[in-house]
Amino acid sequence: MPKGYDQRPAGTFSGMELLLVAILAVLLVGGLVWWRRERAAREARSLADVRADAQRWYERLGGQVMNLHGDAPAVRQALVDAAERYNAAGSQLEQARTVHQYRLARETALEGLAYARAARVALGLDPGPELPPLAAAQGTGELTRERQVQVQGQTFKAGPQPGRDTPYYYPGGRLRGRPVPAGWYSTPWWKTALGAGAGVIGGMLIADALFSPAFADPGYDAGNQEGFGDGATDQGAGGDQGDFGGAAGDFGGGDFGGGDFGGGDFGGGDFGGGDW
């Protein structure tokens, strides 16, 4: 038999080959364990970050709700709405377990702070620093002049400032896909428009009358949307909402509207399917 001829049966491995296979298997298993631990650590850090951010805005809202007081109708109504969001955000924080749920709670707190900021304006106080934009208000703009229309024998007013005839603040949002700009209104007609039957029809008629060029406002130009702030121009009734995924994305009819928090104050309630 020639020198160096391997006498092992076909298909068997030497001790060195088995050792190399074992080392490779250990390295692969170790790498997988390390990767999983790193991913879990990243997720834990991300969860802790969004929890802290949501908690920060929630606590800030609580301070505003407790410290602001006023007898004027616009002040009282704005503070009532701010308090409702404070309670809703607190409930969401207690239930939250995921990054997405903490983001929902953060959004509720920010909406409450928008109402608290409106109360400060109605009180004649410095509104304070600008807030991060609300997801639901992306692209809806804001009123920059007063508007008044007649719908079914009733007068509806809206404007950029609180007044005796416009005590209801709305931070901006979408009503069945239609952008409703931030501003002060004579009545919270958007709540009725989210109901059923005649309420929906009446609410949409009011929205058409206030914001559409075909109704009651010859000064309204569909091209530049006079009377609105930045945002409504580019978006229109069904435009692109950029990073927020459009009217039916994460914040419109998807995860934020009727999402992880079900039928509470946020999903299906005051935010995702309530006030507007």
C-alpha cells in the first residue's frame, strides 16, 4: 500500500476535522446568542427612551392642567379638553408595553398640551415654546382669518383667535379624510360629524361651507387656500402626509385610529376617532 494512503472508510472524519467542526458550531451558536442579546438590549434602550419621552410630555401636561385656571368660556373649554387628554395619556402609559404604545401615549399628551397652549392664549399669557407637530394635524394648516357661514339655518364661525363667538379650540386634524385646520370655532361640530346618520351629513356640510371654494366663501382660492396657514396648501383634502403615511397610514385610520388602545380615549375616542 503506498505510503501516506488514508485507510479510513469513506465518509468518516479525522479527529482534527471533528474539532474544527465543533469550533465552528460553537462560534456560530455564540454569535447567534450575542446577536440576540444585542438586539434585546437595543430594543430595551429604545423602549426606555420612548417611555421617558412620553412620561416627560405627560408630566408637563399635568403641570399645565393643574396650574391654569380661568372663567372665560374659551379658557374653560380648552382646559377641559386638556384634562381629558391628560387622563387618557395616563391610562395609556399604564397599559403601554411596546414602543408603539408609548408613542401613542406621547401623542395624546402632546394633543393635551396643544389645548393647554390654547388656554394660555385665551388667558392672554405667553403660550410658551412651540410643541412638536401633532401627527393627526400634519398638512391641515391653521386658520389665519375669520370665517362665517350659514348651514341649515345656523351660523357657524371660525377664526385664528379665541372670542365670545368662537370658544372651542381645535388643534387640527382630518374629518373623514378632509383636512380641518387648527383654530377656534363657534361649536365643536366635528364631534357630531363623527357620529352617524344626520350628524355625519351635517358635519360634512359645515366642513364644506367653511373650507371649500364651492360654498359661501368667494374669497377662498382653491389654488392657494387663502385664510389658512402653511401646510394646508400642499396637502389638500387628500394629499401626501409625508412621513406619517397618508390619511390611512399609521396615524389616520391605521395604528393610531383604532389601533393598540382599542376603543378608549385615543383609538376610537377623542383622538383617533373622536373629536374630529
